[in-house]
Amino acid sequence: MPRKARIDAPGALHHIICRGIERRKIFDDDVDRDNFLERLANILIETSTPCYSWALIPNHFHILLRTGNVSISTVMRRLLTGYAVSYNRRHRRSGHLFQNRFKSILCQEDLYLKELVGYIHLNPLRARIVAKFKDLAKYPYCGHGVLVGKLQNEFQDIEYVLKQFGNKLSEARYNYREFVRKRIELGNRPELVGGGLLRSSGGWGVLKAMSKARIHLKGDERILGESDFVKEILSEQNEKFNRRYWLKEQGYDIEKVVKRVAEVLKIEVDEIWKPGNQPLRVRARSLTCYWAVRELGMSGTIVGKLLGLGQPAVSRAVVRGEKISRDMKIKLIN
């Protein structure tokens, strides 16, 4: 059965889970963990990707992210590829480090942001990496200590999270700490990481009760949220898919995109294919990247090969292209 496409959109909240292949370790020591966090910080800052919660466990990690200037897939591909290469080199091994694709769950923020922050930050305690809840505040490989003010890092958005718990800093930190403490007794909470309808409905008990009452829900293993939220997200994804299919049927490809860019920016087609840092050429190539990736659904890697750009350069170009399209009020198809 083919795997389902990831669901993503600007501003979307994602619970990311990634495990080592065959559940083996992906962090052997603090050198590995520091290497991973340095890479994570650089990528999140460069791509303006907010991070609200995270925890490193020897054989897996959790991160709660919001889609920023580039897709979550691009952020994670850069992070996992770079770390795997450096890990294999350091430990003199070869082959895959991570198990299949990373798991990404798009979450309904108003219901699950606080719950997920607490759940993720309790992972080291559940895994017995720290012995007591008070020790979690000083554990350097989890975001809990940063939120309670015992540790610092440059990539975690603590202000946004703490605002969910109070207006004054001291009050918010106290409320957050107590919120997390009360969730220790809830254990592993499979409803936050399990599958689709079961997860979103809150467990089998709730689901059976709804079934008896003939209440029908919509579920998807890629989404954590109420039935209406799931329906809305899937409808948006279907609309996007249908548009891309229609564009393909109309013969739109990268060459047709380039012709459209040349037309609206009044530049020769050949100039767009050439590398260079002339302002008009940069604008044209940025708009080309934006329409090719966002409208046609082409991967940044393929677009990069056609234009002679690296993946990170394409991601930045897509952001520039989106702004150009918005500021000039121009579309691929009027």
C-alpha cells in the first residue's frame, strides 16, 4: 500500500517523532547529542521555524515545530541527513541510521499545543533518564529546563509557550511546571502519538461510546484533532492536489512556468535558466522556484538540479518568490 503524502502548510503545528533503525541508538553520548542540537539550532534559526518542545532519548527524539519559511520535510531532511553522515563518520559505521521516514503529525493547536509540550518534555522521565521530576529541570537534552528558566538555548520559542500559561513570567512558569507535573500519572498517552481516529477521539472508550450514539467521525493518522479539523485539513489537501493535477493536464511544467515568469517580469527566457546574482535574474529565478514548488508540487531537489541550485538555495528562493508574487499581485494563471 503506497504511503500517504505528508500534510504541511505555512503555520502548521507538527509533532515530529524519529526513531533509530531497528530501535537502535542514535545518540551514543553527549558529543552526539550536542552535535544534533547544534545542527537543529542552525537549521531552525536559518529557516525561521519555531520550536516549542523537544526531547532527545537514546534511540529516538520528539520535536514540536511550526512550519516557517520552508516545509517541515525540507527542515527534517537537512537535519537528519547531516546528522546521519556525521554520526556514521564518527562511529565508523555505514548504512541507514533512522527508521524509515520520520513521523509527522499535524496538530490542532488550540486543543493540543499545551498537552504536547508537556507530553514531549516528560519523555526523559518516562524513559528513566532522569530519576525525579525535579531533575528534569536540569536535564540539558530536553526543552523543559528552558521553559522553567534553569537552562537556555537559542532556538526554542519559550515566550509563545509560556503565554499559554499566564501573563506574568513567574506565574506562567509556575503554572507550566504544575501542568506538566500533573500529567506524570497519565503515563505514555498513546492517544497523542497513535493512529488517526483513535488518537483524535481520545481513546477506545470515547470512540465506542460515539459509535453507539451513531456519531461518525473523520480520522487520519497524519492529523491530531477534532473531526471537523481533520475534514478541513483533508479538504484543503484535496483542493491542492486537484489544482496540481489540473495544471498538469493543461500542460504546465517547469518550462511553461519559466515562460510565464519571463512574461510578467519582462525578461528573456534564456536569462532565467542562467545562474547569476543580477537583481532581475534573482527575482525571476525566485518566482520560478515558488511557482514550480508550490503550484506544480515539484520537489526542491528537482527544481534545484534544473536551475543549478542547491536545496537550501531553492528553499530560500521559494520564500522570496512568494513575496514577489504577493507584492506584485501576480499569479501563475490569472
